Amino acid sequence: MAKPLKGDMGIVPALDIDSHDHLERVVRETSKREGVAGYKLGLTSVMQFGLKESVRRLRDLTDLPILYDHQKAGPDMPDMAVKYTAMCKDADVDGLILFPVAGPTAVDGFVGEAVRAGIIPVVGGEIPVPDYGVSGGGYMLDDALDRILVRAVDNKADHFVLPAHDRVKIERWSRWIAANVTSPLVLITGFGALGGTIETAFTSAAACKRRFAIVGRLITGAKSPGDAAAKLYEDMQAVKASA
């Protein structure tokens, strides 16, 4: 059975690390720190060891929930959802970060299959880069995530991932999610070099009580990953106290 993230706020370190020794050090130094709620496993480890072995290695280090980010799963033919979800289920991941931008049937396939498999779908559709949407010179419709959220909720999703760099968008999405989902959870990503701050993002997402931060280099690149995670959690608590 999938382990959920516990609490109302917390840190999910993003283990996009190409050295297992480095990954092991980050997990050992963070897993017992207050506020660290789980981990995001990415392709850098999986391409070296395979998904099942990567999860096994991580399970040896921590009993916290593991979200798998296939960078990003979902923009694929809908019939791949069954195969993909079955492999992730067999590997014992707790949640899947899904960006089903291929269309409504991709949302139905990838989100629906995750729900049926007892895996938590964490649904997004926008990354924190300025030229992602059409208005910034990119290729995706500016309201793509708005459309994805509606369809994902129809498929029983209640976990979502939002980019941290645009406070107006975070506030709009968070208000919509809070109004349409019972007890939703949002994960916010894109801090530090990608333009987001804990204070701005968590204040903007205040409509959703359960807010978590996916944080990569600010933790994995720190001299003391545990202290870095603790400082970020303190920043969250300051936002909560000022609300």
C-alpha cells in the first residue's frame, strides 16, 4: 500500500543525483531531520541501476515515501499507461509525478491507472522555465495545466505539483484545487536558481492547507544537506506562523 506524505508541510528532497554515494549521503543526512517528508527519485539513478534496484537501494536508507519522477511521465500514448504503472507498482514506489500533456486520454490513462494500482498520482503540467508557454515563446498553451487539473480531478487525483516561479498562477491553481478537491495536497517545485522562494510560493498556495516543497540543488548541493533541509523547513514554519 502506498505511503502518503504526512503532515501539512514538509520538504521532499529531489534526488536527481548521478552518484549513488552522493545520493546515500544526502538521504542519510536528511531522512531523520524534522520536516523531511519523503523523497523524489529521478532518472539519474534509475538509468544507472533500473527502477526496481534504485527503489530497493533507497528503501535500505529510509522508510519515508518515495515519489518517482520519470522526467516527466504522461506525455505518451495512453495505452503505455498500463505498462508503465505496472512496472512502477512492481518496483514499490508510493507516488508517480505525472505530466499528461498528451491530451485528455493521456490524463485518463496515466492518472486513472495509478489510482487503480493504489499508487498516488501527483499531477502537473508546467515546468518553471520562462519559455514553456506560448506567451513566453514556448509551445504549450498557457492554460494547459488548468485543463489537466480538471480532467485529473475527474479521475480522482488529489495530489498536484505546481511550479514556484509565478505567484499569480500558484494562487489561481491553488484556489481552484481547494474549491474542487477534498483535502488536496500540493507539491511546489522550482526553488533557488529556478526563481521560486519558499515564502512567496507557500504564501501564494495558502488556499491549500497541505503544502510541500520539492527541493533539489539547494539541498543536494549543500555542504550539509541536513542543515539545508532544516533551514527550508524553518522558512515554511515562518510562513505558517504569519498566516
